[in-house]
Amino acid sequence: MSILDGKTILVTGGTGSFGKMFIKTILAETTAQKVIVFSRDELKQFEMAQLYPNEPRIRFFIGDVRDQERLHRAFHGVDLVVHAAAMKQIGAAEYNPFEAVRTNIIGAQNIINAAINQGVKKVVALSTDKASSPINLYGATKLVSDKLFTQGNVYAGKQDTRFSVVRYGNVVGSRGSVIPLFKKLALTGTLPITDEKMTRFWITLSEAVRFVLDNFEVMVGGEIFVPKIPSMRILDLAKAIAPDVEIKIVGIRPGEKLHEEMISIHDARRTLDVGTNYVIMPEMNWQHQEKLNGAVMPSDFCYSSDNNPDWIDVDRLKEMIDHGEDHAWKSNLRSRIAGKNRMASTAPVKT
């Protein structure tokens, strides 16, 4: 049995990379009564609907998390919510800060209010490693969002609505991630790397979905769940995608970290190691503390992509990337490299 069986589930940002995989998974593996895709792009909803021509359980709801009245209507009769909608491009958030705040912070507040008012039982909000010790606006808005959701349990009062957060790192192949960007740039014959020492956390889309499903089962409210996932070096990723392409070091961009972090030293005193993952407990010590069994981390603990004991090497990265690979892209890349080499070998020698 799954906690989703017989329930109505709504996914904000349901047409995004995570939303589509999450919905595909629960439709295949659970007896959920109804699954609602909540997003603001009608074309993406239309395209997604074509994938489920004979699925009576799926519904599509046009709306924006900035619109509390629309959320209130959409949440009517909903049991569980996954909040995956966000403005997440670092550059776009820096250039349009008010828009990032309206979506990532005010949107989170609207989700909380609508869920409480409509009696939603559980809400899981997706976070990011950039929310820990943030240095850019996107990370700062997601940190505020995390705080709102963990404290949303206090606002719920005697209502049964409970809120928790799931925080993980870069998702392999998700829309806007580094892999599609590197594939595109590799066709030019040169890959720009910001810093050869740069590291990142790495998780597959299916692993991210499974982690959310698992924590729907165990959440009580107020927790930030952090998976134990491997790290990888950006330079190794470049070698895995296009080993024969020239690497150019271009320097770190504004708002970018050399290493990412999912649990800061300031959260160590509230962090439990529960085996397969960590749990950052809420600041306010309330009734469910004793329900999670785990070892309290040392006061100097910090979970960063550079101090992670688990690493992915080039061969493993290639295996992950090649799974479901775009073979036309690989053929095109080989042709570009071969053509460039031929041009180099036949170019006249300057004297």
C-alpha cells in the first residue's frame, strides 16, 4: 500500500521535468484516485495530455502559484500536494528579482494558506542545495521558502495540514541543467568550464521522485529531508560528455559557488542521520521529535559537495548520460569533431 492510494494529488509545476516524472510514476505504481497537473503553460499541458489519452485519473489546471484565489480553487478536495513550481534560473532571478520573490516566496505563502484553508493533509515542497548558505537571489528565495514551509505547521494550528521540505542537488538531464547546455556547447568544439575544481551534488530524476515518495510516507511536519547522494567534478562531467572537445576555463560567474552545500554547519545541531538520508529538524521543538530515530550530527558537521565521501567518476557519469542518450546528438558531435580535425590537418602553414 502507498500513502497515495485512493488519494487526490496535486503537483504545482506539473509540466516540468520533475513533475512529469513524478506523475508518470504515481500513475504507474499507485491507485491514486486523481492526479492534478497545476501549471501556467497551456501548451505544455496540451503536450503532456497527449501522453495520457486513455488515463481518466489525470486532470489539468491552468494557474499560477502567485494567484492565491486560483490555488484555493485548485486545492478543493485535494489530499496531498507536491510543490515543484519555481523560478529557478540564477541569471533570470538576479535580473528580475521582484519576479523571483513573487513566485518563490509569495507563491510559497499562497500554497501554505490555500492548503490550510482547504484542509490538504500533506504538502512536500521541493528545495535546492542553493538554499543552504545562499549567495544568489534564487538560493535566498528558496531559503525563505523552506523557512515558510517548515513554520507553516505552526500556522496550521489545530488543522491536520502538515508541511515538509525535500532538498537535493543537481538533477541529471533536467530542463535547464548543465548536461543539455554542455551538449549544445560541445557542438561548437569548445566547452567552457568555470573552474576546474568545481564540484556539484548529483541525483537522477527517478531518484528525486522516489525520495519525495518515500518521505511522503514518513513526514510528520517541519522536517527538511536531505538525501545522501554522490558528488561529481564539473571537469569530469565535461570529459564524460565530450572527451575530445577542447576545455576552456572561463572563471566563476556571478552568484555561483565553487562547491554546493545542502546542510550548513549552522544546521548541524538540528540534523539527524537516519541511514539513507539526513533530516534537518525544525527550529521549534514540538510533538514529533521523538518519532524520528537517528544520530545527531556533530556540531561541526557540514554536508558540502567537496567534503562528500561518495563520488561519481567519469565512467559512471558516461553511463548515466548514455542511459536514454540522444544518439543523433552524439553522431552530430562526432561529425563536428572529425570535420574540425580535417580542417586543422589541411590548413595552410603560415611562414
